[in-house]
Amino acid sequence: MKRRRPAGVTSPRAGSKDVSKLDGLFDAYRDKESSEDVIGPEGVEKLCKDLKVDPTDRLVLLLAWKMGAQKMGYFSRAEFKAGLSELGATSVAQLRKALPTLATEVRHPHTLEQFHRFAFCFCLTEPGQKIVDTDTAAQMLGLVLPGAPFVEPFCEFLTEQKDYKKINADQWNNFLRFSREVRADLSNVDDNPAWPVLLDNFVDWQRARMQE
Amino acid sequence: MSLHDRKPIELENGWRYMEDGITKLKRILEGNKSEAFTAEHYMMLYTTIYNMCTQKPPHDHSEQLYARYKEAFEVYIREAVLPSLRNHHDEHLLKQLKQRWDNHKIMVRWLSRFFNYLDRYYIQRHNLHPLNDVGLLVFRDNVYAEIKKAARGAMLKLIEAEREGEQIDRSLLKNVLGIYQEVGMGQMECYEKDFEEHMLKDTAEYYRRKAAVWIQEDSSPDYLIKAEECLKDEEERVNSYLHVSTKPKLLKEARAETELLKVHQMQLLEKEHSGCAALLRDDKKGDLARMYRLFNRPPKGLEPMAEIFRKHVEEEGMKLVREATEAAEAKKEKEKEAGKAAKEAGGSSPENNFIRGVIALHDKYMEYVQDSFGNSSLFHKALKEAFESFCNKQVANASVAELMASFCDNLLKKGGSEKLGDEDLEAVLDKVVKMLAYISDKDLFSEFYRKKLARRLLHSTSASEDHEKGVLTRLKQQCGAQFTSKMEGMVNDLQMAKEREKSFEEWRERKGLAGGMEMNVTVLTTGFWPTYKQLEVGLPDVMMAGLEQYTQYFDELNSKTRRLSWQFTNGTVHVKATYDKSYELILMPLQAAVLLPFNDAEELSYGELRELTKLPDEDLSRCLASLTLSKYKLLSKDPASKSISQTDKFRVNPKFSDRMRRIRVPLPPVDDRRKVQEDVDKDRKHAIEAAIVRIMKSRKALKHQQLLVEVVQQLQRMFTPDVKVIKRAIDSLIDRDYLERDANDQQLYKYLA
């Protein structure tokens, strides 16, 4: 059983031999045309194929989170090495085996919250950007919190409604809490009057639907 | 027996002597007036006792004498007093009782004097009741104890008789009750237990019976008149023969008042044809005043009445709302049929009548509160709540705030339909401003008022500057300086314009530009004035030249620190026109822009006009309508249909003629109600955000509910903010990093510096 470490902490356990192995691994997927030292979207796709996971799979997102990836679709060398070291993987095969442990790791509520927050930031493409458009957010939410209460209806609501074209971190973060605290029949929604207006609108929408 | 006899007196002997004296006393009491005690006899009796008490034991007979003293009373009572009393009944019993009591008191007085020596030493030494008290106690235990019930019965019967209207001997009652009190020896216990308690119960019974009958038979006012009389009677009764401590108990604590008033309160108030609501409907001020007086007595007695009052006033107000709405709709229907566009609300319009009705209603019921309801704060509050409820409803799709602004406009403009003298006008304006207190959306009123004020000022249709200023002062007093700051700015701008006129003319002369188009320019400070539609208008050259001149002048004046943008939606142009005779036409700049091209062309199509004037269709159509379809047909249209279409062609109407030489061609303004509401909503959003930031800045951290409460409080004066709008504002501020949610407490907001 691998020892659990809080995500984002880079403490390479491998020795120098392992480090060079990681570099080699990185170079295999690295974007040759680009001047930056990153694995680009093509490389990521190739990596996913080798890992036998779909690029849109949740596990990939979890991997990105483990690496602390800043930009969607790109892994920098440092991120790549840090993430794989954390998982104790030096080869693709090992990485493949290690992926499911990530899923287990985020079962813990606190870790899930961190992952959830990360997911939002991951969607921000421009520097200084603070909002994510609703369609992207809906897709991302489905990936991050599959099966959690209200996720499906909320994603549907997000794409359907027209009041908000984008959502901010506050609304995103509040959704997780909403999903945890509010009962399925929405009976205790009013216990907390401070839900963002977006969630209030969702409650109205959901109530209307439940009546049908 | 000689005084100087040194032989000790035997008890029996001495007693026999005393008994003689006592018997004599009894005879006197029974009415034998021929007898009396001489001083000598009295001395003898006293001395006998003295001797018997000062003798040396075993001849010291103090103890026995004390006992026999008491016995003497008992005997007399047993033999004479009680039998006599037992023979009498009712009132006669009372009279006898009184007589006997007086007698007894005399007896006690004499005997205690005879036996006085006992009081001095014997009693004190042995801690016994003094002789006086013994006498009282004897009476109490023997007479009073037996008779009290019968006496009480007799008294209650008398009281009931008096209530039914008979005359009774009040002093007799007072005296007998005096007995009950005296017998208590300083405590009111006897009086209370043996009389008062029963009397109170009796009273309650009596009034319960009476009330039950009256409530069925009488109308509320009649009942109340009777009730008031009864209460007055009872009070008088207490004052005249009952003990003063009975008064509160009789009147209040669950007795007369309760039975008469409290028990039947709701019935009285709600009686179909004579209850409180009915009295209000029929304007029975006197009856209402009595009702108020009476229900003021029991605690919380006024609350139901105030509630009925409030409901009634609210209903009356809602009736006004309904009537006005119906009248307005009817009018619209009529006008639609006649084919005319809806005119601006005239003087006797249903809207203005509504406002006048509201004012009248307020005056009427304020008078009630002040006169009939003793200026009670409870009723003031009821009145306020009632007005607040219907003043915030819509009348024919307009808010009351808008109607009030229109009403003021009507009063203040020239040619308004109200022709009132100065004083009356002031009074009405004063009342309207006071009504403002009941409107929760005061900022809506402010917006409408400001728009209409602007129009009055810019078209010089204000009837009197003094009145305008007067209203602004009153508004400032009522709602604070912030409310009127913009409007005052507007008035100032106008004054500035007058001053600048002269300097502009001088500047023109200096520049040798005099002789151009005559023009007066009013510079409006943006922010004070309502926002007007920015239109680019293709004006005739001569007008453009004038505009450019002024812009130059203004730039020079302010060394290009401020920017002028021209407003063509207000202002007037005087155009000389020659039809059959020469006329002076007073037009809006837009109309002038449409008309003047006909100097150069005989016929112009809609499209050509649009190109020349650069006006949007909406405004062009309106202008053309005012020139071709309304009262003054300056242009003729081909085809001559009743509306403007984009395929029409226009030419100067050769048949135009009018009696007057100077004609003002009105261009009805588009008073967009929706736009005003939009502007107000926008301002409110800003106000809410500003309030939130202010509050959070000073508190640093605040819980959600608390924040809502404080925001509402801060903005109360101008409008009642909607919770949802506040939440949106909070969200928006979080978005812009003014606030953040606390990481641990989701309901707590923190201020981000």
C-alpha cells in the first residue's frame, strides 16, 4: 500500500537514476516543435493512448492535478517529474498501475475539495482570467464530481439558463458545499440564506422540475 | 358606702353597685331620656372599681372585674340586642343595626370609663386587650358574626335597587359599612371578606345579565351609551358610600368593565350595522369617540378597534385605486374608439382625481385620529399602515409615486388645470409632500418629479419659481438633502443661463458675429438633469452656425476643460412662416429640422426627409404627425391617411390658416414609464453596492443575514431594496474582489481592502 502524500508536495523519492529515467520518459512525449519544455496536446494524447485511458477520462484530470499542472493540455517537465515521483512511477506501465490510486485518494472529502478547486483553476486559460464559461464548467463538473448529489441536474441547468454566461470561483466552490449540505428534496435550502444567486436560481429551476 | 371606708369591698357587693349603674346605662340606651349620669354617680362608679382593684390580695378583684366587664356586654347583647335584630329585616335591619352599633359604642365608652383603672395597670401588666377593644370584640363576636350575612343581603338588595333606578338611603349604607370597617379594628379584612367580595360578585352577575340583554337588543352606540352611564354610576357609588379601596376593584379588575366591555368587545365592534366599521362608514364621530373612551379603559382594549380602523381606511384607499383604474381604462377605451392618441393626463383626469382623493381621505381620517381617538399613537400607526398598503399599489399601470409627480406637475405648470390661489396651492403641495412618507419607492417619485421638473424648467412652463422652490424645500425637509440635490442643481443651472445670456451677446459683438440667429442657450450640468436621447440632427445651416458660435464661446470661457453636447429634444425654435399671412411658429428643434427643408423643395418624401434630418424613424414619425395630423396642419400628406407611413410624401399645406398669429406647435413627449423604472433600478443597484461596501468597510466581517438587515436599514429612506437584488450585488462584489466568503463559515463575508 503506497504511503499517501498530500497532493502537490513534491518530494522525489527516486534516486538520480530514476530522475534521469523520468527525463527520458518526458522526452518521449515532449513536443519536439515547440521551444518550450512541455508535453503538448499531441504528446498528452499519445501518453493517454499508452496508458490505455481516454484523454477525456477523469483519471487524466486527476493526473494533471497530481502534477499540479497549470495549463490544460500541457505538462511541463517539472510538473511531469513531480507528479510521477509522487506516484512512485518511472515507466508508463507503473504509471498505468498507479492511476487508480488517484481515484481512491480523492474519496477523502478534504482532498476532493482541493481537487474540485484545482479543476476550476485548470479551466482558466488566460492570465488574470477569473471566470469560466458555463458550458466548460458544466463539462468539468461532470468529470470532477461524478455521481455526486445534484451534479447532473446542475450541469443541465447551467447549460440551459441564460442569466449567467460565466461562473466565478466563488460560485464553483459553493456548489460542492451545496452538493454536500442540501438534501435531495431541497427542504433545508433556506437554512442557509447566503447561497450565491446562481444556486438560488438552480433551486427554483429544480423545484419546478420536481413538481412536474 | 362611704369613700373613707377602709374595709375591703367584697366582689359581690361591689359588683351589685356596678350593675345598678350598668342597668341605668342600659335604660338610657333603650331610649329613656329622663335618666342621665350625674358627675357624682360617675365618680362613685369609677372609685368603686378603683378600690376593688387596689385592694390588697386576696381582695384584689381585677381579674374578675375584667371578666365581668366583658360579660356585661354579652348579657346585654344576648338579652336585648340580638332579639331585636332578629326581628327586623332588610332595610329595617340595617337601621336597627346602625342604632345598636351606636348604642354599643356609647356603652363601651361609658363602661370603659367606669372600669378605666383596669386599663391603667391590670391590662398592661397582663398584656391583655384594652377595654375599648374588648368592647369591640364582644360586638364583633356576638352581633356582627350572626348578623353580617343578613345585613349584607339587605345591603346588596339596596344596591341593586339603586342600580335599577330607585332612590336609596345612601348614608345608611355608608354607616353600616362603617361598622364593617370599624369591626376590623384597623384591618380591612372584615369589610373585604364579609361584604366586598360578595358585592363584587354580585356586581359582576348583575352586569353580566344586563349586558347579555343589551347586546342582543341594542345597537353598538346605544349599548355603549348605557355602558358609559353604568360605569359613571358605579364610580359615583363608590365615592359616595363604599370604601375607596373598592373603586379600582369594582371598576376594573374583572367586574363592571369586564362584563360590560371586555366580554362583548368583539361583538360590539363587529355588529353588522352599528359596529365599529359601520360607524366609520357612517362617519359617526361622536359614537366613535365614545367607543374609544370606553375601550381605552381595559388593557389592550383598543387593539381590535385600531385593527378595524386600519382595515376600513385601507379598504377606502383600495376603493380609490380601483375607481381610478377603471376610470382610466374607460377613458382609454373611449379615446381609442375616437381614434386619437392618448393625450397627456389633463386636470380632471382619473389619475389626478385619485391623488386628490387620497389627500382628502388622509385629511378626513387624520381628523378622526386627532379628535375622536385622542391622538393615540396606536391609531396613528394604524392610519400609517393603511396608507402604506394602498399607496404602494398600481393605479392603471402607473405607480402612485408617478401619479403624485404628475399631480405636482399639473399644479406647478402654466396652464395646468388647477387654478388655485397661492395659499391653497401651498397647502395642497404641503399635503402631497407629506403623503410621500407613505410611499416606499421614494426614489421612483424623485425620478418622475425630476423629469417633469426638467421639462417645466426648459420649456419655461413653470408657473411660479417661488412655488417650485417651496416644494423643493419641503422635499428636502421630508426626505433629506440628498433627495433634492439634483433638482436644486437644475434650478441653479437655469439661473446661470440667464446670467450667461448677456455675456454671450457681448462676446458675439466683440467677435463681430452679431446679427446671426438670435439664440438663448441653457447649459445643463450633466448628472443633475435627466438623461435625454442623444440625437444627431441635420439642422439647417443657419441654426448650425449659431451652435458653432456658442460652442466656440463656451470653449473660450472654460478654456476647453468642459465639453458641450447639444440636446435637441428640448428647447424651442421660433420660425417665421408665411401662409395666407405671416405667422410666428414656436417649434421644437426637431420639428424645425423637418419643416425648414421645405424652403428649398416643394415636395419631400419620407425617405428624403429622413436623410436630410438624420432622425430615427420613431422621432421622424412623431414630428411629421405633429405637423400634419394634429391641430395645426402645416404640412399636407399624400396619401391623406390617418398615420405616417414610410412611403408618404409631404408638401407645404397651402390651405393652412389660423386665427392666432403666434402658434405653439406641440410635440408630445414620449414619457417612457418603463425607461424611468429602468433608470431607477440602475441607480438602486449602485446604491445597494455602495451601501454594502460602506457597511463592510466599517465592520470588516459580517454574517449574511446581518448584512441584509443593515443594507435595508441604510436605504430605507429612499426605497425598499429587494433581497434578491441585494444578493446579486453581493455576488457581483465578490466577483470584483471587494468581498470574500470566509473559508470556514460560508455565511460570513469579509471585506477585502
